[in-house]
Amino acid sequence: MKILIVGNGGREHAIGWSLKQDPRVTDLVFAPGNAGTTTLGTNVSIAATDTKALANWAKSEKPDLVIIGPEAPLCVGLTDEIEQLGIRVFGPNKKAAQLEGSKVFTKNLLQRAHIPTAQSETFAHAAETLEYLKSAEYPIVVKADGLASGKGVIICQSEAEAQEAVKKIMIDQDFGAAGTQVLIEEFLDGQEASIHAVTDGDELVVFSPSQDHKRIFEGDQGPNTGGMGAYAPTPAVDGPLLEEIIGCVFRPLLEEFKKSNIQYKGVLYGGLMLTSKGPKVLEFNCRFGDPETQVILPLLETPLLDIILATVSSSLRDIDFRVKNQSAMTVVMASPGYPESPKTGSPISGLTDVCADNQIIFHAGTSHSEGVIKTSGGRVLSVTGIGNTLLNAKEVAYQGIAKISFESAQFRRDIGHRAL
Ligand code: AMP
Ligand code: GLY
């Protein structure tokens, strides 16, 4: 099979790595990919957001399957375009991808389905929002409705901070049209967990529950990033709690999609807060998490291709879904200055020294330049370690990290601290 994978992050490298183990997969093409994905297949230089060029490529190259990694192309309807060509595609269509593309859409869906989530109010006018803030309780969370590269959620300790957030989103329009509406949401306290499922609209399979570390510095301090590390399974979500989450969040969500006449096929990635009053939904994403993918896919026993093909052909109920009885941890190495202003272009050394069977390097911001691999993005790569225990997986991951270096690399030494 010839498969096109859209995206260039660690997530897409991990999807490719997982598929590459499968003898049915003969050709992997990444658009645009990174230096790591060239060891699995070929890169074509088309941006993940250039849906016209991607559809044209698919039309002429006729892949057997297209897998869309990031949310941006899903939210603008790349799935619909590829489907129209009669090519199989993994990822929700434009209507379904509103699950990530509009927080207002999702909040309404969750409320209609009585799915536990933070209480919130939706506003479309700044004056009205500012008025509401006067009588609100703090802390409070201000959220831009649309996609804002992870920056559209602002936790505010006081009315003054909330006013500033509303000004930024609604008046200054820092996130453009994504800030036409805002949600003002109750602040929830607890540990966060990432629950990934894949659904064909009727049935679903649920991956090992994971947790990521969003803050740049150790002790979960400093600004938010795309994620500095992740691990799975997390002891914060044991078997009974996972069953509860499937029963009170995922199943009712699928029912509500059906009632709304939306066919949802693809990844459902729930970000949940484990509060003292039970799990509550913070957000839903319509694609795999990054860096969570780098730990949940290595723990899969069932071939990823089987899951994807069964999703596309609506036969997920026939899948024998299994995950390994092991743990995985991934540790991200980032460029100096990340997340605000990453400095890139440094040569990376030690990549070939990370070669144990239970160690995997997943590239993100890397590229080939003058015959060497150099840093080319904020998050550069991550090393995943696999072990029989989480502690074991951590040791393996950090042994890999110790072998890789580039100028002023940043990484956290405490990934998994909540669990260990
Ligand atoms: P979201 O994009 O909605 O997941 O928000 C990004 C991050 O903001 C989450 O991972 C949480 O850490 C935090 N967050 C979002 N909503 C809330 C909330 N209601 N209470 C507390 N933290 C929140
Ligand atoms: N790890 C967070 C995300 O993928 O959104």
C-alpha cells in the first residue's frame, strides 16, 4: 500500500514508524515530513495546510490511503476533498472536525449529551463579556472559540486579567476570526489526562490513557508549550475510571453526533480534568495528541493499519483491539528560546547512538542541511523509552536523551513526576 501522511511533527513520524512495521505498507510519503521521516519513506515539499496542493498530489499519485495528522487541514475540510477523489482517508470531515475547530460547538454538544464538563457561558460581544466578568468568581478561564495554536485558552486569576484576555481575543483580535466568540469557563482543579479513542462513528477503540507535560520548565512551571513529554498508561486513570470515562463521555458523544447527523470517523482525543467530583471534559481534539502519539502507538499490539482501515470502512466492531502490557515515556528536546522564539539551525549529534530495541527517536523540528541533520523548529525531537514499568521506560528514554545533543537544548528531567 502507498500511504500519504500529512504533517511534519513527532506525531506523524510516530504514525509512519508504526505503519512501517506492517508488511502491507510498501510506500510511505510524508507531506512535508521532517529529517526523521526520510528514513521511513519520502518527503514531498507540500505544507500540511496547503489543501489544494495536497488534493492535487493525491489526484495524480493515487495513494491507497491518506492519513491527516494535524487539526488545521482537518478543520478546513481536507478529508472531504480527498474523499471526493474516491481515495480512502483517515480523519474526520470538516463538519465533524468542528469538535476541535469550535469550542462553542463542542460545549453545546457536550451539554446536550449531559457529558460532564466545566460550566461556561458563550459571548459574541466584548461589552457583554466584560459586564459578565464583574460578577464572576475567580480564577476563571477565557477561551477563544476557534483554533489559536494552543494560545487561545487563558487562565485568569482576577477580573483585571480576564478583562485583558477578553480585550486580546475580542477587541484586538489577536487570533483573528477564532476570537469572534469566547467561552468564559469555570476553572477546574485536578490532574489532566489525555484519552485517545478511534471511532468509525458507531464503535470505538480506546488507547492507553496518557498524560503530557505542557509547561516548559520542571515542576510544571513557565509558559505552555505543545508538550514537553508524555507517558502511558498513567496510573491516574485505572481500568474502572477508564470504563467510567468511556461510558459517561465517549459513548454519549458518539450518540450525540449521530443525533446531529454528523458522521464522525477518526480520532477522538479527550482532554479531561480528574476533579474531586469525577472526570470532566476540558476539550476535545479531532486528531492524535503530540507528544502522546509517541507513547500510545509503541504500546499498540493491534496493527495500526488494521485500526485505520476498519475505521474508514466502518467495521471497527470486528477489530481485536489489544495494547501491550508495558509502559512508555517520551521526553522532548526543544530548541533554546522555545516556546517564545526558538533559535534553530544547530547540528544535532548522537542520533545514531540511540539504537536499543526499546528506544525510538521521533523527529519533529529537524531537517537535512549541508549533509547533516539540523534543528529547524521549536520542538526538535523526542525519545521514547519502552519498559515493563513506567520507571523502567523513564530510564530507557533518558538514557537515549543523554546521547543526543545540540546547542543549548532544553528538556525536562522530571517527565512522569506525578506518576513516579
Ligand atoms: P484546552 O485547549 O481547552 O485544552 O486548554 C488548554 C489547557 O488549558 C488545558 O490543557 C488545561 O491545562 C487548561 N484548561 C482549559 N480549560 C480549563 C478549565 N476549565 N479549568 C482549568 N484549566 C483549564
Ligand atoms: N499534547 C497536546 C496536544 O496534542 O494538543
